[in-house]
Amino acid sequence: MSDTDKRPARLPADAEGRPGREAVVIGGGLAGITAALGLADAGVRVTLLEGRPRLGGLAFSFKRGDLTVDNGQHVYLRCCTAYRWFLDRIDATSLAPLQDRLDVPVLDAATRVRTRSGEGPRLGSLRRTALPVPLHLARSLAGYPHLSLAERVKVGRAALALKSLDLADPELDNQDFGSWLRRHGQSARAVEALWDLVGVATLNAVAGDSSLGLAAMVFKTGLLSEPGAADIGWARVPLGELHDTLARKALDSAGVRTEIRTRVTSLSPMENGRWTVEVPGERIEADTVVLAVPQQETHDLLPDGALDDPDRLLGIGTAPILNLHVVYDRTVLRRPFFAAVGSPVQWVFDRTDASGLTDGQYLALSQSAVHDEIDAPVAALRERFLPELERLLPAARGAEVRDFFVTRERTATFAPTPGVGRLRPGPRTKAPGLYLAGAWTATGWPATMESAVRSGVQAADAALMVLGRPRGHLFEEAA
């Protein structure tokens, strides 16, 4: 196909006489998909360019024999209003439902009790009631068996102190969450069995490595805002069905031209105020460009003068996530998921139905902030984690392991270290018509699917304001 054949034609003027507008979105993760949909829904002609052979960024699926496997377990919360809008926009809400009410089983591998299946770990839970905040968690905390009575009382006091923090205070970003917890009487056990249980999964860092500002945002928004804010949702189908198949269908319906396996080689402004985007074999011109790629790639593509200090992007570190996949010959877990303490195991999800497995059970272990294990050999991980699963799940002790494999995302998220807030750029740049998106940009959220969608909302909103295009009310809610 020639350059002329592939290049989108200039749009005619709209009904109000405004000239047609064209945009290029670089990156087909959740941020880029959201930005493309937002622009297209407002009448802009959009081309979406993605270097990988699929959409969805780091929330994707692949085939392993007869299994359809997610590269890692992803969840969202009821308070994730932007991601919930995204699911609705791509017609996927029913495929990733929320819990009716927060209920997290927590197994303590270090404390053994008698169960119907023999000796097993002590079971506790984090469960909410319908009472108003903070009473909605009071009963669960009062009966949480993994902490002493004194520790539970101190946790309650720390939660009230956390609720009083002002998230707009920039000084919170310069402090680490671990030090704040110690100052508020939290024991090492309380940090492990409660604060890090939630924080590691949402921040991808332990408390001592996390910005107090981001940690406070997570706990205030998720646990201390509305009673149902922390209810958990997750995909009951492979992530690729949501973030690739259904997202692509929504993009096609919106008139977005989507090109996969298309890596951008350069980006440059033109004298007439437009932009040229170079890909192999083609030059694409546009009025607006949204860069929705990781911070290193963004740094490499930014034209001179787009940011006052582009090297600050390189100061935003990354953090890994390791996922272990275990296929048993029988059912060993009766719950959809659980979290663990007193064990290297963090969170375990049953992915049997979603994967298409018809015989046995497939469990996915999500391991965040695993800097020391991300490059460990598969054999070493198998030797360490299979016995741990047997400690946590008595039914696994006699089960045959049919498959054990590993997926690694070495740069899964940005690192939420103290001071990272001042490094995260907003959607606007100093180059007219150029905008930034990505979970690592200044959304106020840690590196989650919610942050990615919000960043796409912000970039589309900023561009549409300049273009004089109408904005949707859903973007008003998520921005």
C-alpha cells in the first residue's frame, strides 16, 4: 500500500463550519485507546499506532497450548470510575463484574490450625459491612485474627490519622509511607499483615519504598471514602478479550484507524503548526499527537523544547511484577482468590474458567515488588513456591502439578518512590498540539489501569479544549 493510500484524507468541515481535525495517538495500551476514543467521539479523525501485534499494553493475554493465559492478574476497585467508564465504553462491564461487597480471604501460613482437610493456615478476612465510613470495616478489623488486639486498636488510630491527611499537600510526596506508619505505632507485623497486604498490590512497592502521598491516596480513596469503594472487580474472561478484541471493536466503530506492528521512529513539528509522525514506509500528518507510551520511549520521541526538563522522565523508576502459573490435576482452591501473609505468596487467583481449562484447576500467583526474584530461574521459583502453596492449600498436597510456568514484567509499573510526584508530567507540553498520556503521568493515582485510563481522558480533554471540540460528560466525571 502506498503512502498516499494509507494516509487519512483531510476531513471536511463539520456542521458548524469548523475545519476537520486529525490526530495521531502513539501507543495502544489503555491510555492510548482511551485517548483515541475520546478524540474520535468528539469528531476528530484518529489514527492509533501500536508497535506490538495487539492492543492492551501490559494487560494482555496469550496462548499456551489449549490455555488462554493473562500475562498477569489485574483487578480494579469500585472507586475506579474511569476504568469502569472504559469497560462500559467497550461494552465489557458484564465480563469484569465487581464483588457485591468487599471480601478478601487472608491466609496466614505461619499459624497452623485444625481444618476439615487437616492442619492448615489460619483464615481471616477483610470484609466490609453497609455501615458508613469508617464503621464499614470496624467489625472486620475487630475480628482480624492476624493481629493482636493492641495492634488492631493502633491500626484503627492510624487509619483515622491517614484519613485526615490532605492529599493536596506536596510534602506528602517527599515522605515514605513506612516511616509514617512507624511514627503512628504500627508494628512490623501490622505492616505485613495489613498495610502491605493492600499497598504492595496497589502500589507495587512495600511501605518503606512508597511515597506517603500515593499511599495515602490509595487508602483514603479505596478504604476511607465510601463504604463500597474498595469492592474488587476482575475479568472473568481473558484480558485480551477486553483490552484487545472489544477495544478494537469500539475503536473501529468510532472510526479510528488502528495500525498494529507499527513502531513510530520520529515525531516532529511542521512549520504550519501540524505534526509529522514517521513510521516505516509512511509519514502521517496530524493537528494533534498524543504520546501514550512508557516514559523512556516518550523521552526518546519528544522534540526539543516540549518539556522544560525532559530528563526528569528518566528519573521515574520502574518496578517489576512476577506471575507464577500453576495447573493442577484437581481442584485445590474453592475460593475465587485469596491473599497470604507469613509466606512469600502474595495473591492467588483461580483462572480455570477464564483460561478455558476443562480438567483440573489453574491458579495464577501475582507477586508484586519482587526485585530479588524477577530474574530467578523457573526451577528455583518452582522449588520455592509449590511447597508454599501446599502450606496454604492442604488440598494441593496430593495433587499433581501438570504445568508450572512464569511470566515476568520487569518494568510493569513506575516505582512510587518518595519524590516521584514532582517528576510526573501532566498531559500538556510546551509544544502546541502535543500531549502526554500513560499511567506514569500526573494522574494522582499509582500505576494502575485506572491511572492509565485517566491519563488518556486528561490528554483527550486537553486536546479537545484547544481544538474547540465538545467534551463528553463521562470525561468530566473521570477527569
